[in-house]
Amino acid sequence: MNKIENYFLQHNKIKFSNVVCSQHNKKIILRNPKKAQQAVKKEEKDINKGMESMKEIKNKDLKKIYGEVEKCMKCDALCNSRLNVVFGRGDEEPDIVFVGEAPGADEDKQGLPFVGRGGKLLDKWIEKMNINKEKYYIMNALKCRPPENRDPLPEEKANCRDFFVRQLQILNPKIICALGRHGFGNLIDFDLKTPFGKARNKVHYYSNNGKDIPVIATYHPAYILRNQKEEDKVISDLEFMLDELEKVRNK
């Protein structure tokens, strides 16, 4: 069974023909051929796009880490359900790195971070704040999607830690924007039971290969999609981040 067939079976998607999978003990029945065919073609297009992600990586050291991540099988629950590893996107010599928590379903299909609804919201903020004029890169603490989009487990973050650290060392940004508590917790020692709002409006520091990189915390786009009244706080945090970036440049 190939990667695409496994996706449709795991996620109860309709395939072109009746299939019996003994591993999952389920039968997939084609009921609306035309509609199902269109849906399957769209899913296959997204999945195949994810399989091309490595070609977009130009830095040879980043490409090497990507190859290691793709072969990683440390987390059974993640590795057995993933379609693609989700490494990063953006300028590979960035001034700003955005760090999120973990991929979602759209990211898993396309092999790129922040391409779903949350990603569209992040892109909107980046454009609104003119961050699109800066060199920036987007990545996650985890490289594989947790099943059902649950929170990353401590052992999963630990398993992915080396990839994360080495990726940031190569990127070597001037400043980091942490999106959400898990992205922040992968950078700064932070009790996840503490209200995340207490991490905002402060400059934290992440030691990147012996160099202290300023870290600014803000809410994850997925949180804002559920709590739209809090969006102004994110805009304020991004303004704060850009002010700190200017200070770093003027040192």
C-alpha cells in the first residue's frame, strides 16, 4: 500500500474502488463516483505536493537534517500516521523565525508549515505588519502531525528536539517569534500550566549556539481562530517584536 492509499484508509476517505484493508479492518465503498473522484484528485495533488517539499530546500545542511527527519521513527503514534514530515518554509537566511507547535492536517498533506486556516491568518498578519518585506522563516517544534491534532507529548518534543536545535543553529535568526505555548516552551523554560499571557510583552532569550536570540511570545493563530477578540493582542505583540528587531540591528 502506498502513502496516498494509506492516507485514504486512515482518514476514512473514499477511494476509486472497493478496498478491504486487513490492517485497519475496514471497507471503503465508492458511492458517488464523480464527486469522489474530484475529491480524491484534490487530496492526491496536495499529498504529492508534500512529497516535493525537500526540493524547495536550498541549504545543504538543512537538506541533510530534512533527510534525517524523514527517516525518523522515534514516535510510533506520529510516524505511523503521518503522510509527510513538515520541516519549514521561507528564507533560509532569515532575520525572523516564527516557531509554532506542530503540523495540522493540511500541513501533513502538503509537507509545509502553516498552510491551513491558521497559516492563512498568520500570512495575513505578516502582510498587515509589512513583515513580508523582511526575511522570515516559519517552522514548528514538532515535525510530524500528532493524531487528531492533539497537543504534543513531552516525549515527542524531546524526540524532535535535536532536529529543532540544529535547524535554528543553521537559520541563525536575529529574533524569534513563538506562536503558542508549545512553540514557546520549546525555546524557553516555561511551565505549560502557567497562563500563556504572562509570557507576552517581555523579551526572553534563547541560546542559539552560544548566542542569545531575543524571543517574543504571542498567541497561536489556531487560538485566535477560536478567540477572535484576542487578535489585537497578536498585532501588539508583532509590533513589539519589530521594535526589538530594530534594536538588535542597531546594536
